[in-house]
Amino acid sequence: MEPVDKVRARTDALADLGLSPCASSREIRDAWRQIAFHSHPDHKDGDSSGFSRAKAAYDFLRQEGLATKGGASSGPPQPRRPRLKKRIIELPQEDIATCKAMLNPDQVLPQMHSTTDVQPAPDKIVCDHVPDAVGCYGRHLTYFVTTPVNHGANRVALPTTVLTSARHSEAEILSFQSKDTGAGEVVIPDTIRESKFPGAKSVRIRFDADQDIRDQFWLAG
């Protein structure tokens, strides 16, 4: 059910109980008790059709979390927040190829635009990384990189417009130093995230990320 349809359904359900759209949880419960008492089919003056309609309306509002207990001070009913869904986006091959080209200054970049120009010093060995997928949990991003972290200098090219509808994808090259080798996780600092990853609330990079790491992403709370 689309959000606009849910709003309309809530309004109709409240109307079936004789209530306004801003009725409180307690008012919903009180209205249902009154209708259940006076319109129940077993009652002398009961209204079978009116009772069935009111019961369906109350059951719907209760499922939506709008008839929870809270007393007169509970205020207008608040719908339950939708549960965030996790998804893993496999990056297009052209985006992966472009990220690899960004890390190689001898290659010409395709359509993806780089917002950073980072060149390694010629006397330093740098390990380059490119993700092949990104996990999305709301606006929290986790990039999955199959290569392990290298001891010393590392660079990773990340598509940054995952959460936007930009016509052209953009990417960013990030550099960091590591004291370890193998699997690991890097959390992008807020200052970089806010300026380089529009719309994201957090950005993480998982290295040496095999299928087990992806499964852990699905299972994590």
C-alpha cells in the first residue's frame, strides 16, 4: 500500500468510528467500546453492518499502531515507522571499470566524474581497491571490497552518488594508512561523508569482503 493510500485508509477508518483525523489513541478505543456495546448484533438494537464496519476500522487502526494505550495525554495517533529494508546493490561493470581507471593515471576516465585528484608519490607502494557492491540500510552505506587491506598506504575509489538521482555517477578517491593486513573495516569521517557522500548518514568500507561478510550485513540488526 502506497503512503497516500495508507493516509486515506486511516482517515476512512477514523470516520467509520465517527472520529476526526486528529483523534487520539484513547478516543479511538473509547469510540470502539461505545460502538461495540450499542451496535453488537447480540444487542437489542444492534446494527450488524455498522458493527462489522467499525470492527474492521478498529482492527486496521490497531494494526497501524494508532490505538495503543497511553491515556488521554497520548495525543494524536502516530503511525508506526516503516521498517528499514536492507539491500545490496551490485555496482555496474562500467562504474567498476571507471573507478579502476581513476586509480591508474595512465588511463582515460569514462563518464564518471572524479571529485578528487590524488596521485601517489612515485617512491611509495600503494595498494588500490575498488568495491564491487554497496549495502544500503536506509541512508547508511557499506561498500564491499574483495581485496584485503595492505600494510601501509591504501587507496580506494568509491562511487559517491549511490543515494542520488544524478545523471552522471561521481566517484571519490580516498587514501589511508593501515598498520594491519587482511580483512577490516574503515569508517569514513563525518567531515568527508557530509561533503562527498550526499544523503548518506554513515559510510563504511569492508575489505576482504567475501560472501560471509555480505551475509553478516543481512543478519546484523
